[in-house]
Amino acid sequence: MNKFFKFLIIICAIIIFQLITVELPAQNINARFTTSVYTWEQQESKTESATHVRAYQLAQISIGKLGLPGLSFHSYFNLSHDFSEKAVDDPRIWLYNCYFNLKTLRNTTDFSVGRQRIYAGVGYGTIDGLQVKYRFKDYFNLKVYAGTLAPLRKSYEMEELNSDNISFGFHLTSAKLKIVRIGISYARFSRTPVRYKTAGIYTSNFRLEHPVSSLQKHLIGLDLKSFITTKLKVQGRLDYNFAMHTIKRGEIGGRYEINKTFEIGLDYIYRMPSIDLNSIFSVFTIHQNEEIAFRTRYRWKNYNFFVNYALTFFEGENNHRRGLGCSWKSLYFGYNNRNGYGGDSDAITLNYMYPLKEKLNLTIGTYFASYKIVSSEENRNNLIGSSLGCVYRMNKKLTLQANVQFLKNKLFSQDFRFFFRGSYAFFHRSK
């Protein structure tokens, strides 16, 4: 199957090259190429460190009207390599999506085949397979998909197609009702698990006696969005885990616009930590957590003020999160505080973008944090981060960005980093 998939990619590349070189009537080509270089120092151990120089090349290409008005091709991939230190699997190739899309007349049906990202209620992830979207007048929208999950490594290949690697699901949403939008979704994901042949420190012989199942997720969900009035919006969801016989996630929240400048929001969330069934981590006991969150936003002239608070209830402990911020034109200031389960921290963020010229902007940022990983610790650790950069938009097609970063914490006394990115985009339409 992997050899076939590589062969299919080569054939697709040849076809795309032919389509680009031989212009078809009203053919559209959208492309964006981004080249980045990032250097940083990494603490390999208590006594050794290593300097990395990693380069990234991203490409996003879309070609429309491939002989048919509704036929198009879409791809997005990344190639990276570390030129300073020898890293595992370098050079790394990551294929995010690569698929053909066909829209029927009146856009009632949409077919996509290939590697693609799925967003369908409880079903989300990247699959190699088929996705069909169907719109029945103004009554409902249906999304159905099936295929194999994209590999966790060597993404340019494809998982073997067998009974352990089939994933499928659907998402049905209402469209006729104006006040409320209701959605029902179902997902069943499977992947051939890693075979644990030796006992671990914490797992003992459990995995030797009970092999890991290929089933990864088995969920059904209900989601809704309601526009009760022009000022009040309410949304909620409920996800049920068939495999664990428990609620995976439940939430309800709302936003109320008091006037054009003042908005408040309140949310309640119930979570059962998402652990894949075919993961070794599924042997551990997990507990649910609940969260109540409040947020507000106020606008006055060119100023925007933000305030938020969240209280999370864990097994035996709580966690508090508080934050406030203000933005004015290109200036942002924010303060965040966390305490309770997970440690204590206080952090201040300041970012500013100053236009030097019409096409050249200067960016300045600083971050300071004082934290304790465990609340019972006596001493706090400090972290300081600063950045200075510039963004040059030469024209609509080409943008250049450079950034120097400085970091200081308990591991690095003086850590300087450099980041560069160049992005080129173009649109071509044949006559």
C-alpha cells in the first residue's frame, strides 16, 4: 500500500505539472511558499547543550478548474532539516493534505478524495480517504467520511488498509431553523497499535496479558448554537464515549452583548481527559474535571479592555486562572495569574508594532514570569523573554520577517535565538 501511495503521488505530480504547463480555459492557480530558518540552543543534559539551525520549507498549492468547472486540487506540505546537529529522521517531510475536490452543479454535493483534514463534530483528524458533503436545500447539511488515519511518522506514506485501520463517521446539521442550529455527529477511529513486548515501570505485565486494541475513539455527539436574540448567543455540546461508557465532554455557554461596546460571557465545561484507547496511557486511572469561566470585553474609543477568570475543579484540588489586558492600536499589555493545582505563576506580556515606513514595521515584545511548579515550593523561578524584529511587505506577493529573541531562565542564563521567514504568494488565471 505504501509503494502504491508513493506511486500515486508521483502520478499526481506529473498530472499537476501537465495542467500547469498546458493552460486550460479559465484555470486558476493559488500558491504560497514560505521559507523559514530558526536557530536556538537546547539543553541536552545538565552539563551539555547543543545549538540547532533548522530550516523549514512550506508549500501550499491550489489549482482550480482542472478541465471541469468544479474540479480542483489542493496540497500543503512541509520539508525541514537541521543543518547544525544531526537529528533523527532528517530531512523531515510532512504532508498535511493532498486531495482532489469536485463540486457538483449548484454546490449541493462536494466530493474530496485524498489526504485531508476532518472537522465534523466529535470526528476530527487527518485521514487518507473520501469525504462527501451534501446540502439538501435549506433543510440540513450532511458530512460523511471514511478512510485510514494519517501516519504519526513518515507522513508521505499511508497506513495499510485493513480491518484495524478503518475510520469513519458523519456530521448532520440542521439549516432550516433560524433560531437554533442542531448537529449530531458520530466517529469511530481505529489504528494498528504499537505492540508493547516488554513490561514497563508502571504497567508491569498488563500489556503482555491484554494486547492493546486497535480502536482509538468511538464517540457520538450533540452540538447546538442558538441566537436567542441579536444580543444573546448560546451554544453547547455533549460528547459520549461508547468505549468507556461515560461522557467525554459537556459544555454550555453564552455571550451577551449589553451594548455595542460591552460584552460578557459565561461558560461551564465538563471534561474527561481524552486518552486514546490504543495508547499505553489508557492503563492509568483518569478523573474528570469541571470548569467555570467568565470573560468580558469593553471597547472605548481606540482602547479594548479584557478581563477573564476561570475556576477548574480537579480530583481533590482546584486551579484558578485570572487575566486582564488592554490593547490600543498596535500596543498590547496583559497580566495573567495561575495558582492551585499545576503550580503558581504570575506573568506580564507587552507587545508593540511600530510602523517605520509604509511597508516596514518594527515589532517589540517582552515577557516576564515568576512561577513555582509545585505550590508547596518555597522559592520561585523567574523567566524573562524579549524579542525585536521587523516585517517588510515588499509587495502583495512577497513578505520578509526577521526576529531576534532573548531568553533567560534557570537553565539558560543567556539564550539568544534568531528567526527568519520569507513568504511568497501568487495567483494565476489563464485566459
